[in-house]
Amino acid sequence: MTNQLIHRQSAIITYWMCAEKYRRRYANEEFRSPCARMIRGSGVHGGAAHNFRQKKDSHQDLKKQDIVDKAVAVFDEIYENEGCTLAPEEKSRGKGIVIGEERDRVWRLSELQADDLAPTIQPVAVEQTIIADFPSLGFKVRGTLDLKDSRNVIQDLKSSTKKRPAADVHKDFQLTTYAALDFTLTKKMPAGLKLNVLVDKKRPELQILETARDMQDFETWFRTIKAVDAAIRAGIFPPTNKHNWWCSPKWCEYWADCIYWSESERSRISA
């Protein structure tokens, strides 16, 4: 480790969720192919970002089919270049079926995004990278804001197969990070934060969750970053609680050979 660390937003969130995964992915640079659901999310996001980047100046949305085609192309590119890690139950069904289903979800959710969400947003910043420097503590924090609109509201886009609990948005660490990084750059508090969830149901639905942050939130965010930084420097990488939903073969590409899962546990879960 160098003295001056640059903590990426995604890395901090990974450490907070599972420090052992952080150790393998970021400290040891042990790359694994993403899970199918991760590729789906990247595809949907890619189509939306493609539209919003040009909309900053044009103030017009692209045609729906153009947005959908871009989303599917991003999905296909990631899958072709990086592959996919399948859970045991997905392996039994076959990679072609699993990838086909997720590709169809990208299509449906991108149509929903183009119809119901995109027309409501006039972006002023899209995928903006911000680096906050804390020289006295020896680290920087780098993050990329999905989108900020003309009302100074920071927005994030997610895809899911079910609705999010409404209260989650008020404690969402990623949204807090977006707001804190934006504040370090602009010295202004964002007017609000929105989590836009594209829910793939029999009839796809857009769930919009709104929240806000204040200086107290930024103070606790900063304390969290300091604690994570100290733990990383000390080489402390504990595993997450196995009851957490993300500690599963569907959501973690390292689950199949994680040292904190026994082969007997894995076999029982896979049965």
C-alpha cells in the first residue's frame, strides 16, 4: 500500500458490504467475471447514459429503439469480453437460457426507462467523475455521479426484479457518497436525491424513491471513510454476515471458492 490512497466509490461500498471481497477484487486484483444480474444493470445503465449524454445539449431524447439498442449492445459487449459467473442453479439451467433471460430484461427495462423516466429528466451532468482530496489524512475519494439534473437533484438508476423497501433510500450509502462528492466540488447542498428503480415484473414498473442529505450525513459519511481507510491500511478484511443477501452465488462472483464458506455448506446450498 502507498501512503496516499485513492479510494474508489465502488471499492468503499464493496468493503462496507464484504471486506473479504474487497481484498480479493481490489487489494489482490483478482478479477472475476461478473454475475448475470450485474451485466444486466450495466446494460440498462449504458443505454440510459448514452441518451442523457447527448440530451445535455440537445434537450431531446433519442428514439426509444436507439436507447434500447445501445443498452443491449453494452450488455452483449460486457458478456463477450468478460464472460459471466453463474450460480449453481443457473448452471443447471444453462448459460444460454440465463443470459437470454437477462438480455430480455435489459430490453424491457430499457423500454420502460425510455418511456417513463427519460422524458422527465433534463441532465446537466452525466457520469461525472469527482475526486475529493483529504491530504491531512493521506487519502482521496473518487466517485462517478450517474446524473444530476437541471433542478440540482442527483439521480441514480437501478434495475431489479422487485421493488425496493421505501426506507432504504434514506440510508443508501451510494447516494450519500454522490451528495458528499458533489458538495466538495460545488460547495452547495444538492436540492435532493432520487433513486429510480426499474422493476421487471409481469408489467414492468418504475419506482421512484426520493430523499435528501445534510451536513450531519456528510460527517457520518466521512467517519465511515476514515474507518475503512484505517482498516485497509491495517490489512483487516473480515467477511460479511452470511445472512446478507449479497453473500450468495447469485450476487458474488467469489462465492464458489470463498475461504469463509465450507464445501459442505456450498453443497447443501447447491442441492
